[in-house]
Amino acid sequence: MSLTHDLHKGMVIRHEGQLYTVLDFNMTHTGKQKATVHVKLRAVSTGHTGERTLDELGKIEQVPSELRHMQYLYVDGKDRVFMDNETFEQYPLSEELLGDAIDFLVDQETYRIQTIEGQPVALQMPPVAVLEVVDTAPVEHAGGTTNVHKEAKLGSGIMIQVPLFIKNGDKVRVSTDNREYQGKEK
């Protein structure tokens, strides 16, 4: 059984025979009642997310996991194929498993993949991704105005707001959490 103080984001637990990744958790304490721990989980096998309290989970078991460096290779139907940098084995990861990280994947880039018993279960996306601008309006000058933005389409297909000086072909840093422009890559 894992105690509350042992919980952390990214931890993999086994509950009722299923594997779950802890996405987030928080503890609430009201008055004289005992503390309640709310845990947001993602099922490793399906990618579905849900919330539970630690009391609802009952006995949980922490499952040891390992981080491996894998290179993103290509799309295969609804899967994204990654290659382990040490063993050169290729692993398909489903869209459900990758979630929103799909929008930030760059061909041939290396990512940290969490594995359990040698099988990939989650991608740990860096806080900032560097993506190329493929379509945006021509460069404009706002006459001294500093907080004016325009829409830009990135190589991965997502749309973000960028400053007026950004042009097609520029590489920009984008937050993988909130999809906001973080600066121009040099």
C-alpha cells in the first residue's frame, strides 16, 4: 500500500489489476474531518482519464517504471512509432496514450518515454517545444505597439498567436501546457 506522502505526478500504480498513471493530486482538509486526497488518473491501457479519492482507491501498489530515450519516427495509422535509442526496437504509441502531446511531436526528435516492464506507457513532453511556422500573415509593424499578435499555423498543424514580426519559416518556442508563444528560436 502506498501512502499519501508517496504520491507524485507520473507515478504508476496498480489498482484492481489495472495500471494507472497519476496525472495530478491534491489534498483537502475541512474542519475536524480527515484529509481527503483527490487523484486524477489515466488508464495506461486505454488512455482514459478519471478522478478518484484515495479512499475510493483503497489499497494501491506502486509499479516500478523506467524512463527511456526514444526517437519519434513516423505515423502508422492512429499510432506514432518511436525507436528506443539503446536497443533500436520500435514501439507504436496510440493517440489515446499520447493525448495532446501529438500536437508537439517533431520528426526525428528524441523524447523521454516512461516504460513498465519494457513497454511504453507515457510520453514525458518537455515544457517547451520548438516548432516551425508554416503559415502566417506577412510581417507587419505595429507602429510602437508591443502587444499585438496574429494567428500562425505551425508545422504540427496547431494554431497559436504570435507577435507581428514572426514570418513563415521561423522557429518558435511554444508552451506544451497552454500552447502559448514563448519566444522566437534563434
